[in-house]
Amino acid sequence: MSLDIVVGTQWGDEGKGRVVDVLAANVDYVARFNGGDNAGHTVTVGEKTFKLHLIPSGIIQPHTIALIGNGLVINPEILVQEMNMLKESNVEVNPERLKISFAAHLITPGHLALDKAKETLRGGKKIGTTLRGIGPAYNMKASRNGLRMESMLDPVKFHHQITDHIHEINRQLTKLYEMDPLDAESIADQYTKYARILAPYISDPSQILSEAIRNGKNVLAEGAQGTLLDLDHGTYPYVTSSHPTAAGALIGLGLSTSFVDRIIGVTKAFQTRVGEGPFPTEVFGNIAERLRGTGVNPWDEFGTTTGRPRRVGWLDGVLLRYTSRINGLSELTVTKLDILSGIPVIKICVAYQMNNKSFPDLPLGPADLSPFTPIYEKMEGWEENITGARHWKDLPLQARNYILRIEEICGVPVKFISVGPERSQIITID
Ligand code: IMP
């Protein structure tokens, strides 16, 4: 019996979906625990690429049961679209295979409008949100006037609740933000239709998973976003509104700490970020274009959800050590190592510098990184294309040295290395 948790150790987009898909081959249940459709998880199986925003990417493995935990905020329009997309790709989606927490919160067009209005008002200080209504939905949850999935179980009452909710948001939109009001009646009609579709899927993941673990089943908790976007432990205020950390998995699924077995961190071989906020190891120019790709491949560094080009940089060892500690990682997966092939000198940040003093660790967390400059170590790169490597010994010496240095910096053993987007392009280290 076990609960394994997969978390991102950077600012999201680490390739967690890819790792979850591989790990899901040996588990019975896969569960998402935070965020909403701000996430984008890409999984490539043979010729087919799946882009998932809400449903755990482990659902692509045919034997798994997928769960959406109480920690999520759900846009039902996106969820229904995703369910249909999977069905069209012959992935089985039914209430036996997909279970949605009664306590997850709903995202409505009201939240989308507020997200946009707030970002516009922030002007030069905008966060660069995905505009998916995430912040406003969590805001209402914390203010204790949100709408939970369980309200969909009574469609008549639900219609009234949605109407009231949109009226409440309309007051803010018109009075505070000078925007046009939304049409409460048509939104309520639409949401009542979603309620009829989704009601059979509503259940209690906490109960289902606790019982399953006690009965010897294996559960994989799939985080969205990354630790540096955590509301408390990330680069505040340039963060999301949920907890993409190992502790967030327990809250977001209603599970006991005593179940936890492995905590698997995922890091890219370099650093990326979408949206605003600090990024000490960011690079520009030719090397940035080299790391980002041109956008022609699904794995190039352009947002899965928004299509925005991602900011790119060298791997930041100070932040990786920090996120390893926050999560208590038991192992690390390094993704996209293949992208570094052909770069003659690879830099890795091993400490920060401020006033001629070196800081291997952050004195006060990552919110204000502006006083620091990165101290880099230069490592010899490799020429070889490594996308065909399947074993540790297949990797060039310089690539192995790079991985060993990452392990040394964060004190966590690397167990998987991904060298391409396809399911089989992974090296497992025993
Ligand atoms: P929000 O979650 O849409 O409110 O956006 C807050 C911040 O988190 C922005 O900088 C987004 O770009 C970032 N963000 C949210 N979700 C993801 C993700 O899945 N990957 C990467 N960045 C994300």
C-alpha cells in the first residue's frame, strides 16, 4: 500500500504529466490535488499527443481510476470538453473511472471576468495569470462564499445559486471595475446543463483513496504547477492561489500523512517560467532561443494553456535545494536533458551572491530575489543526440556528470531522466 506524490520543483511545466504517465503504469489510482485548468499536462503516446488541463494525465493508462480532489477549482466547460476529447480518442471516461470531489470549487464566467478585470487594474504590476479565473475562485473559497461541486446535485437549487453568484459578481464588475454585467440567467442555464452531465461523477476521493490504500492499492497524487508558484512558499505575489507541494497533496485529497511513501520531485534540466516574477538565472538572445525552441514541436517552451513563450534560463540549484526541502523529496526526475545536447558549456547556479557574500541557501525564502546575483559553475556539454539513450551507461560522460552535480546540489537521488517526449524515452536509474 502506498501514496506516491509527484510535485514540480520549479515554476510549473517541468514535465510532470510525462512522469506521471510512466509511473501510472504501476498504480491503481491517479489523483489531481490542486489548481485548475491553468495547468497543462502533455503526454505523448506513439503518434498521439494528449493535452490535459483538469483530468489527471494518468487516466491515459487504461487500468487506472482518475480522481479530482477537493483542492481543485473546476471550470465545468473545460472539464466536459476534456472528457469528450478523451472519449473521442478512445480513452474510457465514465463514473467508474473518473471521480470528482464534492468539495472541489467551481469556476464560473464571473471568476474569469474578475481575473481579467484585476489583472487589467494591476497595470505594470500584473501577475501574468493564465486568466482562467483561478485566483478569484480560490478567493471566494477562502471567503466562504464559493460554489462547490456538491451544489450540482440539486439542479433546481443550483440554478438559483448560480444566478445569485453572478449577480454578486456583477455588482463588483460594474461598481469596482466599470465593466458590463454578465447575463446571469443564460450562465445559470448553461451551468445547469453541466450539472446534469457531471452529477454522476461527484464522489468523495478522500474516502475512496483512504480505503484503497488500506486495501493495499497504490495511489499516485499528481501535482499541477510547481513549488515556486505555491501561495505560501513561492515567489509571492507572483504565484498561483493553491499549494502545489507535497503537503498540498494531503490537504487537496483529504489523506493522512501516514500514507505517504515516495515524494517525487520533477525538474527540467534547465529553468523556465511563464508570467511575471523574479527569475535570477534567466537568459536572453541565442541561448534563450536554443533552450525555448521555435514552437513547432509540442515540447517547445510555449505554454500548453496560453501559448505564451516561456522565459528560459540555466538551472537554479539554490531554488532546487529550497524546493527539495519544502517538499522533503525522496527522489528527483530530470526532464528534457536531451535539449542540452550540442550546447558547449552548460551553466548551473550553485549559490547566490549579495554584497560579496555567497548564499548557498535563501535567508528568507524566494519572494524577493532582487538583491541576489547567481554564482555559476560551468560544466562541459556534450555533442551527442541522447534521445535514444535508455540506460545510464548510454549517456555521454558529460551528461552523467551534469546529473551527478544536480544530485549533489540538492541532496536528492535522481531516479528518472527523460530524454524525449515519447513514453519510452526515459532512463530509469536503480
Ligand atoms: P494563475 O494560476 O492563472 O492565477 O496564474 C498565476 C501565476 O502562475 C502566473 O505567473 C501563471 O503564469 C502561473 N501558472 C499558473 N499555472 C501554471 C502552470 O500550469 N504552469 C506554469 N505556470 C503556471
